[in-house]
Amino acid sequence: MDQDKKSYRKRVTRKRKSKSQSTSQPVRFEEIEAEDGSKKMVEVRRRRRRRSKQPKKEKEKKIKLAKRFLIIGIISLLIIIFSFYFFMITWIGGQGFRNNVSDKVSEIIDQDVSFGEFSLKGLNLRSKGLKIDSVPKELLLMEAKLELLQTRIHPSSFFSSDWSMGNIQSMKGELLFGKDQFDVVTKKFPVNDVYNNIVISKAGLGLNSSPNNFNFTRLSVEECDLKWQNEKGDVSIFGDDVNLIFSPSSSSAFNIDFVGGDLVIPMWPNLKIQSVSGTVKGSQYLINQSKFNLSRNGEVTLNGRISLDQSADYQISSDLRDIDISEILSADWMDKCEGTVDGGINISGKLLGEKEMKADGGFSGSDIQFFRNPILKFLSQSLSEPSLNQIWIENLNFQFSRNLKLIEISNLSGESLPLLKFNQGKIKITRDGYWDGRVGIEIANEVVDRLESDKKGYFKRNNEFSSATVILQGGAKDLELSFEPIIRK
């Protein structure tokens, strides 16, 4: 075959015209020589290149690789977290953490504080105990002991220097108030300073042992004994098994509430605590609301203030309802009278230094029963009237005052008709139980008329009743009674 007859190709590439640009495909034209020697242009569709890799399998490989990295990353992160948690538990349970927390809290509240062993389980932080040796020249609080503390840490606390906690609970506690025997200086309770530096309930529970701030809802001590130490060092309980609740209120105040337990105050009847709500502001504990039980159905409410610094003065007002009258009188008279009275008492005084206590109030009641007491026995025998051994008194009224040395009952009045009336009674009862008093009585004329002439001389006859005065002197068990002679002009 001649070289002139060899075919040759002239390639021209263009895009096929299409109504839609998205469907256009590249083509080429080739000029070929036919058998007859003519040349013509032939359109040849360009073949797509074949891909060497399959994209679906490649994508699956990438996904599997990403999953492997994710699983390995999660496992590594969990290992790091558990390792950190294990290290944290070990550190928290050690003496170093305990000492650091104790030092930090001591620095914050300017007192000597020591914690018991700590432990962390989940988010629950526990401590075996807390002890504060206070400075009594600043506070009435001398010592505080709390046992088995527990709180729940918020997870965000693990990633910041501030700790957020829920309620802090203590199973048992003891607070000792009173006077130091060696060094007492009057100084106001620095509530604002203590609060600004984070108070006791906010301090020392951070996992890093030196946290900046602590946030909590409240501190609750389930069985807390409140004790008082006098100048001689003798200790007595004035709050027995109370539930103490401490909660912050504002930047200058916090709340201290009591629920349950007994309030035991010398020279006063024991009170069953239902609830006491108070606020510490400045150096004062302000009683906002309170409710106590006295005797079977009696209720007592208290309002007032108590100084928490070394001045230790107080002013309390009380309202009493359905109080057993035997609770007001001495113990020797508890089985000699029955009935309930209503009234109120205002009490003020000082707990330290030259102790003072003054109480004034009044009571009233009806259906009061007196029986088997020396006064009625004296009247029954002197007037030869057996019915006076037991009487029911209506419209009983008297004023009540008390200090550290004696009880005084004045303006005593009442009536047990149709036989007896009494008024203008005034009786003093010393702390050792000595009685000294005078009570004006009125006896029905029909009873006085039956008396012998020498006894009639003690009475002054009126319209329906004859009046006389009974003198009381002596101890409760050997009380001597007599009629006061009438000086006739």
C-alpha cells in the first residue's frame, strides 16, 4: 500500500450542543479516508476514563478508621478520668488533704479548726468530724464539734476553684457556749468579717483543699446538744437533742433555726421545741418566730434578741396559752392544783459578769382546782367548813415577777362562789422555797356566823361576805398560816 493512500486523522474536539448544559458531553471529529479515496469527517464520542478506585469502599474505610480513633479516644479519656478520680480519692483520704483543709478554714474564720478523715464516694463527700476551738473573748461560742459530715459536690466543682455543694448534713453535734475562766474581753461578734471570708459552713470542703469560694444551701445537724459553761467551769445542757439548721441569708446576716429537742433553762419549766426561726445580724441573734410545748396542751411563743458577744444580754417576750398552773408554781405545789391559765412574760437580763434576770407578766384563768394544799387546809379547819378542802376558782388573775433570788405573785384575785373570794394577795417565794405573803379573803357571812367569838374578831363584816387577811410564812412543807388581827378603833 502506497504511502499516499495512508489514512490520517485530524482531531477536533468540541462539546455536543444540548438543550441542557448539565447533560453536554465532550466529542471529537476524525477525518478518515474511505476505500474510494474520499475523505470525510466522522464524529467519535469520547469514552470516559475508567476510575481505578471504588469510592464507596474508600468511604467505608475512612468511617471505620474514624470509629477506631473515636473508640480509642473515649477509652483513653475514661482511663484518664478514672485515674484522676482514683488519685483524687487517695489524696482526699490522706492526712495532707485533711491538714490543708483544716489550715485553710482556720485562716478563713480566724479560729483553730481541725477536720476528721475525708472520703469521696461518687459525688458524696464525707468527713468523720469537725472541731472548732473558738476565741471566747470575741464570741460566746467556745467550742463546736460536729460528727459524720456529708455533702454532695456539684460536678462543675471538679473544673473550677469554686465549689458548689448541696445541703451539708451532720449526724451529731455539740456547741459549747459560755465564759473563759482566764481571759474575757468584751468585743463585738464580727459577723460581717466572718461572712465575707466565707463562714464555717462554707469552708474546707473543696477537693483541692484550698478552694476560693464555697456555695451551699444549708448546714443541718440532726442531734445537737447546746451547752453552757459558767465562770466556775461547770457545764450544763440548755438545748438537748435539737436539730440545728444553719443557712446564709445575705452578706450581713445568716439564719439559725432549731427543730425538736428540749429547751432546759434553770429556774424555768422545760420547753419542748417545735420550731425556732432566728437571724444572726451584727452581734445579735434575733428570734423571728418560735413555738414551744409546755405541759400537756400548753403552747409558748418567744420573740426577742440575745447578744452573741461577751455582753451576753437578752430581752425576750413570751406568750403562753393553756399552761398548766402547776408549771408556774414551785415543784411542791404540782400535785396540789389543776387547771390552765393564759398569759405572757417579758424577760431580760445578762448571762455573764454580774448576772441579772428580771421577768414580769400576768396570768388569768378559770376552772382552776385547788386541793390538799396548806392554805385550804388552814381555812377548812379554822372555819369548820370541810367543803373548803377542795375548791374550784373562777376568774383567777395574778401578776407574776421573778429574778434570780425570788418569785413574787401580786394582785392575786379570784372567787369560789358561794363561799369564798380572795383579792389583794401578795406572796414572795425565795429560791430556797421560803414563803412570805398576805392574802385578803372574803368568807360568806353564813359561815362566819357559825364561828366562835374569838375567831369572828379576825373578820370585818360586809353585806354578804366578811373579809379577813391570811398571813403565810415558812417553807413549802412547814408553811405556817394565821389570821391577821384587826386593830379596831
